[in-house]
Amino acid sequence: MSKNRFSKGSGPKGGGSKGAGRGAGSKGGPRGARSEGASGGRFGGRSGRNASGSVGGHATEAAEPRVIVPRPGGGASSAPRTKAGSAFMISGRERLSLGIHSVREAIKVRPQAIKRLGLRDDYPRAPQLKELAELAEANSIEIQSLTGADLDGIGSGHQGVAAVITESPKLDFEALKAMEKCVLVACDGLEDPMNLGSILRSAWLMGASGVLLPQDRSVTVTTATVKVASGGAEHVPVEICSNLPRELELFREAGFWVFGLAEKGKGLPWDFKLPEKVIWVVGSESAGLRVTVERACDELVRLPQIPGGSSYNAAVATAMALYESVRQNGLPGTPKN
């Protein structure tokens, strides 16, 4: 592979300013120079926005989080909801969390946001449920005893516990801009809520600071997503973007480098000297990245696989990319390896 600004030994910032590292705007190579000092945009990006200061309908200030509700098939149950189970119906910005690991992490991270906590009625004799009860009592959270039928009516895969939570983690754009080391994930048209849950789990464990999702034609956070994330949904903010390509451009102007995972990528992740502020972009399970999203990337990167094989699961591909960021630059708050 021919050397470029990310090839080993050169580095994205070597030889001058970030703008110079991007190139002078030739279409065949890196994007044009950043204009970080210009006014306008969430990060103080380039000029030319409309009078409201928004880009593609996305306001410059952090938008109100999208309402998170369960979808059919996304942790929903075919069992009838009992009277006790009806108390766990959610509304507004509330969300439902099922499963031992997910609920335990919610209690640890945001105990004040646990509106309702239900445990299977045999929890004093079930070690993991008893541990949850003790954690809840230590945080002054009232426990509602539920039958197995109650829980089955609330949602599938509950493992004997359900919680209604009134808060979700939010993306702090100014904090991201100030960070020296930051990794984000953008999902372009992801379809499977469980894949999103797996991505949130990997993102949490590998120190990623957030996940970006397009507003249209994309999965969002469901009850199944939260369960599969096994606690990751309590740590990794999910931001809904009205125009993902333009959002990526704004992040680029704020100092991030955008790498799209695509079969036609020029090199493997370890062929590049990865910057410390990176967005990894993964496409949909069926169609990959859209052309408009590809154009918003600095580089397209491919993952190794045997010739003629299929493609990696979206969550697996994301985990591989995140691992390479950690391998090269260490976890956030730690020195490079």
C-alpha cells in the first residue's frame, strides 16, 4: 500500500498543522483544511451555515434526546401483561431495562433515576437477585416483588428483574472537543437492535465516548438493545443525528478523524498510525456504508478475511476497530501502550 498521512512513521499530524494534514482540498485525497477558528456550528466549525446556525436540520446546540421506547420484537413479550406488570409500562423519556447485568449497572451508575424496580418473588433465595436487592436497598430504592408471570408480561429475557429508568447518558460535545484522546462510533443504517447492543457493550469496555445514529432508516435503542449491552447503555451516550454525513464533517472540524469500515478500504486498521481522536463508522448489515457517508470519511479501512468470504457482523467489525484504537493509543485516561 502506498504511504499516506496515516502510514506508519508519518502520522496524521506530522509535518505541520491539522489543516495541512488534511490536504488542500483535492477531491481524490484528504479533505480540505479545517477551519477550526471559524464561527458557527456545534464545534465552532466553518462558516456558511444558515441563519439558525444549524446544519442539515441539526441544531448547533445539543438536541433533545430522542424518546426511547421498546419496539415489537425488541425485548417485547407475547405473554399477557398482568396488573402488577402494567406498572412497568414506560412513557415519555423513560426506558425499560431487563436482565441482571443491565439493571445492576443502572443501579450503580444512576440510582436516582430508578423509578421502579421489580424482582422475582423468590429473590431472597436467588444469589444474584439477592445481591441486586442488597444493592437497591443500599441506594434507598424500593423493591417491588413480582411473580414470574408478571415479569414474562413485561418482557422476555428478564432473568427475574425489571427496572424503569428515567435518565439516559447524554453526549457532551464541548467535553468531547476538549478531550485529547477520544473514540466514537457511528452506525450508518444499522438494522438489528441486538447488534447495537453489542456495539454499546464493546464501546463501553473499550472506552468509547459515544455512538452516533442517523435519525432515519436506522435502529434505535430498544429494551433488547439495553439487555444485550449488559450495562453499556448506562455508560455510552447514543446521539440521534438528523444528517449523519454533515455531523461527521462537524466532528472533523473539531479535530476528529473519520475512518469508515468498508470492503474496498485501502488498508487494514494496523496499516495506519491512528490519531487519538477517531470516529469509526460501520455500515448497515445488508448494504454497508452509504456513498454520502463514505465521502465524509477521511479513509476507508478494510478488515482481514479469507478471499470470497462473506462479511463480518457489524458488531464484530466495530469491536475489531475499537480494539486497534486501544492497542495503538491505550484506553482514555491512560498513556499510550
